Amino acid sequence: MHDEDAVTIRLLGQGIEFGQGIMQTMLHKTPGTIV
């Protein structure tokens, strides 16, 4: 595995965690709108 690939995977992982955090925050702010 190249270093660039490792960085890309790491950034994707952080992006997924960040997206999940936003989804959870939105769900908490607007309850009852779970899709």
C-alpha cells in the first residue's frame, strides 16, 4: 500500500465519522424526521 492510499483511506474514514456526527446532530435538533 502506498502512503497516498493510506492518507486517502484515513481522510475517507474521518469524512464518514464527520458525516455521521452531522446526521446525529440534525436528528437530535429535529426529532421525528428519521428517514
